[in-house]
Amino acid sequence: YKPAPRAELQSVLGADQPLSSWSRAQWMPVARRFGRTAFERAAMSGENTAAQRIRAIEVLTEIFNPMSAGTAREIANADDPQVVARLAWALGRMSPDPERHELLRSLVGSRHVMAQRASWEALLSLPNTFPASPPDWTRGLTSPDRRVRAAALGVARRWQLRDFAGEGPQARLSRLRLGELDHRDPKAVRDY
């Protein structure tokens, strides 16, 4: 008995404990046999569940790294925030490339908070150089979501950012954490 190709592909996308050695011994040869294109299609397909699309992104990242720029751009437009966040994770694990770096930089402005945070975290894993246009510091450092702010602060510290636009309590708190404001000055931290 030989499973149908669709069933074999689904066995990779739904593999139990995919990081364990026994599971990898089963799904990795199947994934290599199918090749990059099958997993790019699976990652882009709205017919697959979010979990299947995420798993396809993980397979592309681990076995077929890097995924094509066209595939990455298509996935970036997905409606599911988990899928877009996993794309950001994957972009941070690929060798630096200006086009992928620019896509990752644009994802910090995603409408999905989960994708914003994953994008900032992925930027933290890349070399200390930005393409011509830097990420939207103000959006990250003044985000109402504390996890997005924390990830953006990590990148800002690494790049030694000292100044950004923005007002309000989140901006003051970010400036305080970047060392722009004196933490001993009660006026500087009153709105925290």
C-alpha cells in the first residue's frame, strides 16, 4: 500500500512531535521527496488550516531555506495572525537578504499584534544593519501592547537608538528604558 500524494503531504504537515528524532526520521525524507514547491503552495493555500500553513513554513525554513521572496510576500498578506507571525519568525532565520529584510521591516507595521511582535523579535536576530528604510520605531516603541514594545526596545537597544518620535505614556516609558529620561526624575515617569 502506497499512500496518495496528498495524504503523504498531509502526513508531513500533521506530523506528531515533528522535532523529535523518531518523527523527523519519518517526515523529512517525505518532505525532501515533495520538494520546496509543494510546501510553498501549502504555506500560501487558504484551504489549509493555520496549523498546516505554519508547519509548511517551518518545513520550508528547516529544509529548503530560504523560501522564495514571492512566497514570503504572499504569506505576509495572510488573514491569520499566527501564519504571518510564523513567517516573521522564518524571515529572522534566513540568511540576510535586502528583499527579505525589507519585508520583515514592513511586518512590524502589520495589523496583527502577534505578527508585529514576531517581526521585532526576528529583527533582533539579524545583523546590525538596516536597509535604506529603518523600521517604524515610533509604532513599535509606543505600541499599546507591552510585548510589542518590549521586542521593539530590544532592537532599539541593539541598534543604540536614542531618539524617536512619539508622545504619551508608552513613549515616555520607552524613552526611560532607552536611557533618554532620568529614572530619578518623578516628572519623567509620572504617567507610567
